[in-house]
Amino acid sequence: MFNSILKQCTLSCTKQIAIPLQFRCLSLSSATLKDNKDSENNTNEGWLKKLLVRRIEPTKEQHSRMLSDKEVIYELQTHNVRPDSIDNYMKNYEQVVQLCQKIPNLKYELIGSWSVRVGDLDQYVHLWKHQGGYAEIDKTNTILIQNQEYTKLRNQCGQFLRSRHLQYLLAFSFWPSIELKSGSNIYEIRSYSLKPGTMIEWGNNWARAINHRRSNDEPFAGFFSQVGRLYNVHHFWCYKNLEVRTQTREAAWMSPGWDECVAYTVPLIKEMQSKILHPTPFSPTQ
């Protein structure tokens, strides 16, 4: 009797939940469910990315070629000096600058030399210009290595340092041309580490943003790295003093469109830092 009741219940349940064959085939397809779920996730993710960062279409052209002139390469030297060797270091580096100015056929020009006053103290930053691309850099390095006086000065310089770092940079094509300053000025270098693949997006936004920062002729130079730490951007600004810097930056926020540029570039940044620089006595730009 028990078996008879169980059989009837089973048949009854089967009839109640009977599903047409075509629907049962769909319900058994876990791959289809997974594909639908992945598609939904991709749609949501794509919507979020569009909200945060403007979309850049793929390109076969190098980013550096789209953003800069590769025939002019800049060299950014960062020297961390021993606190007890500042004077000796300054004398040594000035001699290096004077020597490079005397060597014939050397397309190696110092643009600016600064000491860091706010940021990494006992640090010096030097910006050099190479005309003629990487082929000319190879020639310059060969000439300097073969120069005994330069080699001697370089070895002496090493005694005054804790560490040093070098980057090869390209200038953004939309940035104003570098003009050497005179008088009494301070400089700010704002350095950004960007997410890989976002350099074009950065350039697109800053090509517009730079127009909001020309009121006091403060843009000095804008670069992105080619060799050394990659996806680095360095913006150099020139001000009369810290108070003028504050006023200039506040004025930018009053310019329509500046806030939009900031909103689009912030998601591209992994890390950023700011340093206040003072020109050295032998710096071509003051």
C-alpha cells in the first residue's frame, strides 16, 4: 500500500512540474546562463568606465609620436645629495656645466638647475636638452666618456651623493615652448604616475586644460617619460612666489571648464607629488 501511494505522489509531482522540452533544454544550459551573466557584467563595467574615463580608440601609432617631437629629447637628472656635502656638490656640478659648454660639437644644453625647497630636501634637479634624437644622445655619451676631465668630475660627484636617477623625456606638443626666465622666481614640479595605457587620454585632456593656466604665464614645461620610470608625467610651473602660486591656482578653478578637465584626469592617476624648486646660481632659467 505504501508503494502504491508513493507511486501516485511521484506521478502527480511530475505532472505538476512538467516543462516543455525546449524550455528544459535552455534551463539545463549552464554555459548560456554564464554567457548572459558575463554579458551583463561587461555591460555594467563598460558603463562605469565610460562614466569615469573617456574612451580612447585603439591605434597602431606610437603614443610618443602622437604627443611629441621625438627629435628633441630631454634628460631629467635627480640627485640626492649628502647633507654635509652640499657646497662641494654645487661647485662640482657647476664645473660640469661649464665643461659641457666648452666641448665642441656637443648638442647637450642645460635648461634648468634647481634645489628642492619643499619635498625631498637635499635634492637637486637638472634638466638638459638633446637635439637630434637618440642618435645624438649616443654621440654625446661617447664624447663625454672619452673626456678625461668630465670623467674625473663625474667620479668626484659620486662622493657627494646618496643616490641619483635619470629619465629621458619628451615634451608635450600642446605645451608652450620653453622660454628661459629671468629675475626672481620659484618653480613647481608636479609629477604624476599614470595607469598604463592612459597617456593619450592625459594628453587629450591637458591639451584643453593648459588654456586655463596661461593667465600669469606660469606654464614652463610639460614632459612624459620615454626611458626610466615609465608612464611618468612632469609639469613644470613658474611663479614669482608662493602667494602668487596660490592665487594663480585658485583663479584656475574660476575658469569654466577647468573643473571638467580635472574630473577626467584624476581617474588616470596612480600617484602624484609636488615639489617647490629654487634655481641654482648657474641655472640658465631663473
